Amino acid sequence: MPKSPTRLTVALVASTAAVASLTAVYVSQRQGDRPVPAARAALAATASTHDVSRQQNYARAAKAYHVPESVLLAVSYLESGWNTNAGHPSVSAGYGPMHLVDGTLTRAVRGIENGTGDPRGQGGRPIAAPAADPAKHYASQTLQQAARRTGISVTRLRTDPAANIVGGAALLAAYQRALHHPLSQNPAAWHDAIAAYGAASSGASTTASSLRTGDQWFADQVFSVMRSGASRTTDDGQGMRLAAQPTLRAPAHANRQSSEVDCPASLDCSWVPAPYVQLDPNDSTKYGNHDISDRPRTTRIKYIVIHDTEATYDQSLQLAQDKTYLAWNYTIRSADGAVAQHLRAKDIGWHAGNWYVNTTSIGVEHEGVLAQGGTWYTEAMYRSSAQLVRHLAAEYGIPLDRAHILGHDMVPGQTTSAVAQMHVDPGPYWDWAHYFALMGKPLKGTAKAGSSGLVMIRPEYATNNVPYTGCDKSGSSTPCPQHGSSAVVLRMAPSESAPLVKDVAMHPANGGTATMDVADMGAHAATGQRYLVAGRQGDWTAIWYLGQRAWFHDPASAPVSVPVHGLVAVPRKGVTSVPVYGWPFPEASAYPKNVPVQQISALPYQFTTGQGYPVGGGNRSQYYYAKTFNLNEHVMVRGKTAYYQIQIGHRVGYVKTSDVSLRAK
């Protein structure tokens, strides 16, 4: 249960309107909506940024608003990594180095994520639309608040990094005053204002507990950055440095983590439970919004699936608590990394669109909307998520690699007809290399050049600009903003003018022809995924992908792949073509009489002699029969047929061990 509110939550008024109305608390302390003298001084100092470094921008804004420079730098680092992202918004509508949120951007949803398939992945059990439309906008408007406090236009705050920094400094100072704290130069005195900044950037919360817990974690992480220090070159070439303050300590505060949650001690997680309800008292097959189970006793937890919500944090929590809809295990808020848990690991969420993956995975949703101009995720969310996933992986024995930490876009369809309906989140703007580095498992080469025929996709995210389309609207031909990406483009020949490789299941109507739409993963390979080399020509490398050679630009001067060792599945002697499946089904004889036999259906991908696909582990065939509200009617069916998981294309697939042999590379 939530603990007692702290001084900060009392000051913020623990309600869903608290953060949105925070400006009103200190309205008497500002000069109407006109810029205060400090804002005018800061504006003058940043009027011409051509001869002023980014480091100086922070120093001048901090001085003008009497904010410790280290506080301003550390807050900005947790929001954006000091990047500007060329004035493009984050996936949660935040702009610039200070992640000032424009809550007027529409985020209308009728459901979560960006696919049309059944998230249960069982077939014959359609999910109803949510009971009610959630709110259609972000509650936060810190961009507009900063404009009112500084007199800087909204447009300039979005696009001018120096102005954005001034806006962030103005808000920090305002929150400090609102909490009746002095504008001290001691960073330790700013803990509550930092927490308030995280809360305001996140928008109003649906529960007081999630507001309290996430904000304190954000402030503690800011203090961690100040203690350790940081230095890096930003995405626009600015050298930045925050000196370490190893003796700095955050003010003591109680750990308010609910006893219900499964999170690392360093995270303050809130318990926002999903309902398990029989919807029709006369029909036990009609229920929501997840399945009760007893994992890992019933089935091993093998995967963690990374999602983005395609909705705001508040919308997502509303949907997870809708008894007629569906639930997943965790939701992480963008601006401050707040974590809400909805299901215990023992129970099965309906999130992946593949019933086998659902029964063997934990689903982690991240606030974000891919196809409305958003091109980046916040550092606070990356760090929070990395801590959570590292904790869960250790607890359940899940390897920290790309064969087990899956993007939702890697989950296969169970049948051919399901492939085109599968989801594509978190998308090509999720920085997998940075994410794994935060988990302490950096994605790097494990073989010497020329010693292995296996490669891992590993472009430099910041400079890997892929010409996607459709960020304004899925299917649109409008170019996306230029931005770094975790994926590489695959073509049918070693030429930029060659057609994209085909995905016959994802694009059945046009012969498999893929597109450059940001939501079309049919011709892309992503960071951390492994493939067998199928040829090299000049600056190009070919890999085996969906039964065909797929070429990507891989110059020695700027390689986007690294050599690795591993196991590869090849056709067994006498097998001319290896079928690929969407899950490891048991054989028909394994089913008891009271459980319907699930028909084994191969996907339209096959591979032949001469091809090979990296193995991500072995899988015993199983089917967890759970189509009623009553747990005692659930049955685990285990077969004798064994499978290997392989990286067949952008998504994984499964092949029978009897069809393949393994080769070490």
C-alpha cells in the first residue's frame, strides 16, 4: 500500500490536478506573465549563441536564476543527455535539452500501441475497445509555462537550445520558491525542486502514489549524476562536462516502495493493479484483463518484451485498469522514469500478440508515441528501465542479450495471417546499444575480424541517419526528421538504388515489397541482432534474412556490424527446406482430451541448404491452455518436440531441432 505523503507531495497537493496547476501556486511571485529581470538578463546573455558555447549557456542561465549550475546540468542530462535533437520532440512531446513538454500535442488513442492483432495471441478471443476514451492531450505544458515566465516564444523554446535552457532554469527556480526554499547555491537544498521538475515534465498522474514515488527517484538520479560527474559530446557537436561532486548526498527520505511491487531497491515503484474480473457471471470464458497463473512453476519466464505505449502515461494506466481491456506488467513514465507495476510476474499479461511469448515473458511498456513526430526517448526512462530489466533478468535467470530482451517488433506472428498485424514498437529510434550499456551488458564484438562468419548489427546510433517516412502519420510519404537510429536498411543487391528485401508475410498484397515507413520493419535489421554472413562486396555485407540475401552498407571506415561468435542452425543432412514457426507447438499426441489440439502452422519463411540462422536458445514445445476465468481449469501441455529459436528476419522464429544441425561460428 502507498506510504504516507512527504513534505514534497503535500506541497504539490497530491491529486491528479496538482502538477498541471503548480504554476498557480507561485503566480504571486512572478510579474504577471511578463519576463522577470532575471529572464531578460538571461535572454540578453543568449541573444547570440554563435560565439557562446553550450556549457556557457548553462552557466549563464544558472547564474541569472540563482540555480546551482550543477543542478541545471544534471537535470538536463537526465532529461536529454544534453542533446538538442535538432528541435524535434521526444516521443512524449518534450523539446530541447531541458525536455520542456508541449502538452497541446494531440495523443488520441482508443487502445495501446500500434498494431491491429489480438494482443492475447490466442485467436478466437477478441479484445474489446477500451470502456472509455482516455484524455487526448498531455496534462503537462511546461513549455508554455516557461514561455510565460521568461517571455521567450514557444517556437524559440522548442528550437533554440540556449533559450530552452533558460526556460528550464526559470522553472527550477519557480519550483524552489513554490516549495518555500531559498535560492541556495548548495545543490543539496534543491532536491524537492528537482523532484517537482520531474513531476511537472511528466504531467498529472492518475494516482498520488505514482506521482510521489517516481519524482523522488528522479531527484535521486540527478544527485547520482552530480556525484559521479559526466562528460560527452552532444548530438550537435558541443563538448559538455559536469564535474564530479563525490561527497554530495541527497537528503534522507523514506523509501515508499509498495510491498506489492517487484522492483530493485533503488527504484521507487508504485502498485497500480490490473483487475481480474469475470465479465459475464454465466460464462467463465468472458473475463479480463489478464490470466492468473503461477509462473515460473507453471512455465519458465524466458523473455522481457520492451514496448512503447503509443499513449500518454496517464492513458496507459487507465487502460491497464480497464477490466474489459488488457494489461501488461510495468509502465514507465518518460520525463522522470516513474514506474507503475500492474501484474505480478506469476501472472500472464496480454501484451505481445503471441500466446507463447505472453506465457513466457514480462511486458514493460514505455511512455511514447512513435508516429507523431517523436524521435527520441529520455535518459531518465532509459536509466529507470535498465535498472528494472537488469533486476528482473537476474531474478528469473533471463540472459541479457537481444535473443531474450526483445522489442515487441521482434515477436513473431503465430500464423501467416497474424504477421502483418503484429506490432512494431519500440521502433527504430530506441537506442539499444545505450540501453544495454546501462544494464552493464554492452553490445560489442566477440570475435576477431575474419575469424567468424557471424555478425552483430551495431551502428553508431547518433550518426546512423536512416531516411524513414511516416512519422507524421503511418503510411505517409512525408520524410521523418533526420535523427539517429538503431536499424540498418536491407536491400536485394549491394547498391543504394537496389530494391528493399521482401517480407512476403508482412506485405502479402504486393509480393512482399517493403517500404521505408517508420512502422515497417520488413527490410531492417536492428542493433544487437545477429546474422550469418552471406557475402561481401566492396563496402557492402550480405546476410541471410527471411530466406534471401539481404545487403547493407558496411564500409570498413564506418562499419555498422561487428564480428561475433555463436551457434547457427543449418538444414540437417537430407532436409532440403526448413519450415519456420511462430511458436513451439506440441505435437498432437501431447494434448489431453479436455484441451483442443492447436494446429501447427508454418510461416511462409523457409531456408534451404547453404543458408544459416543464429540460434537464441532451445525451446521445449508447450501450450498453456487458459481460456476460462477459473485457474483450476488451466492446463499446461508439454510435448516431446523440441525447437530452437532463431533470428530469421527482423523478428525471431522457431525451427524443429529435428530439421536442423548446429554449427559453431
